[in-house]
Amino acid sequence: MSFSREVKEELIGRMPSQAHCRAAELCGFLVYRGELLSDGTLEFVCDNQGIAKKVFTFLKKSYNIGLAAMQRKVGGRVRTEHVVRIPDAEETALVLSSLGLGTSLERPGRLTLLQEECLSRSCCKRSFLRAAYCMAGTMNDPKKSLHFEIAAPEQSVGRILSELMDSFGLAPKVTERRGITCLYRKDGDGISDMLNVMEAHASLLRYESERAMREVHGNVNRKVNIEVSNLRKTAKASEKQIRSIQLISETTGLGSLPQELSDIAKLRLENPEASLTELGEMLTPPLRRSGVNHRLQKLCDIAEDLARRSKE
């Protein structure tokens, strides 16, 4: 099961104890897949049985009305849809009025939130965001990459979602894909806070653990890459120094050099993989890295001068 699916399963299993929170979460579900049929009755359709059961439970517990639940195969019987219906038009009107829902101008027959009183409490804002994530949210596995996203069914709902996230200090970035408004966060702290806002506490613990491991691995990889880069630079510099020393040895001889240059030249030939610091420690008396570098650079300059003279 993907991490995103695990988060949804945790949120689906969370049942608000307060009636106003149930109403807010129910609104969240219905604005995504609730539809007012031509006979005035309501139908809610989704692919997740757990969500359908939750909508059924909320409606029954809050309104004690007659409901119908069914399953139907779609797409050549490949996919199963779960349907919850309010078969009575008057009871449908009562529920919609109570929740502040009405038909959408953007999506004829679909529902939208006309009155936002049900989202006045902080706990209810959390409930609505939970429903939105369960219906159209995605989250990458924190071991791979950091990305949290909720797609809005229409622009008006996108505005509401943006305002709700902003009320918790989590103003989202907004983009549009194929005409669908998407709100997202790509920062680790923001995603962590979003899980906390939705009260996905078990998922939050796993997220933080895997995020920490990802950061550790990232830091290790960065350090290894830096070390490899430094080793390559050292090897390249050493090759140039050795070629210079060999050229001097074959032309004027190392004996022609001042003692301090002759000593460092011999050490470099004997220790081609040693760092400048290590070479300095081999000298008597020891010499600092900068001093070793200065002497080796002198050898390279001498070799360049000899090579230039040989061409004249």
C-alpha cells in the first residue's frame, strides 16, 4: 500500500465525535462526488468503500433518514463504484439546506458549498480538509520525494481549500492541470504540519521517521560526493606535479634543485596519492599544507620553464 493510501485509510477511520465536525466532513465529501438528480434526490458515488460507509454513517447518525447503499460495476465491470442515495426529495432538501449546500454553476447537477458557516470552527476546518484529501489528495512516499497535493472539484472549492490551509499558516501553491485546480506543498515542514492539521498522527510519525532517514542518506551522499570530488582534484594535481618532477629529473636532475624543493619532489614521487597535509607531516621539520603547496607549485613553474626553453 502506498504512503498516500495509508494516510487516507487513517483519515477514513477517524470518526469525529462532534456533530458540527461530522457536518463539515460530510460537506467535504459531497462537494466532490455528491449529485442532485433530476427527481430531487441525492446520490453520492465514490471508488472507496470506506468513504461510502462513512458518508452513510454520517447521514444516518445526523439526520436519521432513509438511505440506500449499493455497488455497481463500471468500465466493462473492471471497477466498482460505491453509491449512497437519499431516495426522498424532501429529506434531500433538508440535508442540503442544513449543510449549506446547493447545485454548482460550474458543474450542473453537482454540489457546492453556498454557505460556509459550517467551517467557522478550527476543528471543522480540519474535518473538511480531511474529506478533501480522502477524495482527491495525493502524497509522495517521503523516502523518495516530498510532495503533498489536493485537487479541487471546481474553482470555488479550490478557493475554500486555499483559505482553510492558509488559516493554519500553510498557504499552498496553486497550479492548474487540464482545467483542474490543484493545491500543493513541496516543503517537508509544510507537509508535516498538514498531516498534523488533518490529525493523521500515525502517518505523521512514519513520515517524520522516513523523512529523517532520507535527510541522513542525503547528507551522507553529499559528503561522499564532496570527498570523491576532492580526491579527483587531488589525483589530478598529483599527476601534474609528478610529470613536472619527472621532467626536471630527466633534464637538469633533482640535484640541481634547492634542498627544500628536492626533498618535496622525492616525497611526491614516493607518495603519489598522499594529500598536501600528509606530505607536510613527512618532512623534517613538518611543513604546513600551504607551504607544501607553495613548493610543489615552484616545481611546476620550473618544469614549465624547462619545457618552454626546450622548444626555443
